[in-house]
Amino acid sequence: MKDSVRDAVDGILQEEAMTSQAAAHLPNEVLQTILGLLDQDTFILALQVCKEWRSTFKADDDLWRHHALKRFPLSRTTMNRNGTRGVDASWEAKYKSLASIQTFCYDCGAYTSRKTCGGWKQRALCGRCFEGYVESRPGQRLITKTNAKFVYRLRNEDLQALPKLVDKNPIHYKFELMELYRKHDLRRAAIERWGGIEEMLKQLRPLPHV
């Protein structure tokens, strides 16, 4: 279900001419259901679809609360008690404030004191999630450079412009540094490389070592 929703959102993002028609004519109840099902990366992408979708987000603080508690489960008590910017802060403000704090793991949302070796600002992986990248797992929000090229059939030049997180190698600290990419960035790069969603899906290969 979530994969279908993600593909639908990506499709609307790719088809500029369809944006206002496809998004604006969705019943509000259907749109709210769809937005509640999105994973965290696609949730952020959905804000870029059109004014109608952004208006739905602005008007529905419960939607922000849903995604804030899903992404930052260990901060649930603090957020429910007094938020991050005062008692009256909206859930949108709480979400954005928490997302800007580097001490939250990008994968699971847990508190972490780990620092990365480079890449995006205010991004890190907790020890447990970092060690999990010894092998690929479907639930991970990031993917290694090697697996990105294998799964999406991308070339080095396709990856050059994409943001990445650089961390120690979880197999051994003396090995080459690990480069991690966001899956939604890779999907969009693959769509551009292969000329559309349908062709991109034909080219996809399953993750190795799963």
C-alpha cells in the first residue's frame, strides 16, 4: 500500500502538467488518509506537490502530530508535555524543530551522540542503525553507494549531484568510508535516467544480501 502511495506521489511530482488537476480534485478525506500513510521521506516530498496539498498540511495539525510521533517516538513524552518551542507550539513547529537537531538518528529517530564523518548537516545514525548497514535491509531509509548503483542501475555521474551522508565503515573502521544516499533521491535520479516511473520500475533490482 505504501509503495503504491509513494509511486503515486512521485508520479505527480514528475508530471508538472498533472499537478494541479491530480492533487486539487482529491477529496480532502482521501488526501488526509494518503498523507497519513506516507513514510517520512515521501511526507516531506508531498509538501512540494502543490498549494492544495500544502494547505491541507497547514490546516491539519493532527497530521503533523502523527508524523512527529512516528518519526521521533522516543521524544513522545517531551513533545506531549511542552513541545520544543513552548506549550502552545504547533505540531508543525515541533516537527521541524526536532528534525533540525542532530542528536536524533536519521533512521529510527532515537537520541544519539554519534557524529558522522561528513555529508548533510544535522544528520546522524545511532550506533544500532549504523551497525545495521553491514548488510541491506528493506526498512532502512538510506542505501550505500554500491547498492544504490546496483538496485537503481545508476552511474557515478548520476550520484554526483545527490546529497549523501558519509560515515565510518561498519565492517571495520580502517576500511573505506561508507557513503549513504536517501532512497527518495535515488528514485528521482533513476526516473530521470530511465525516462519515467514505468521504465525505472522495470530496471529496479532487489537489494542484495536480504
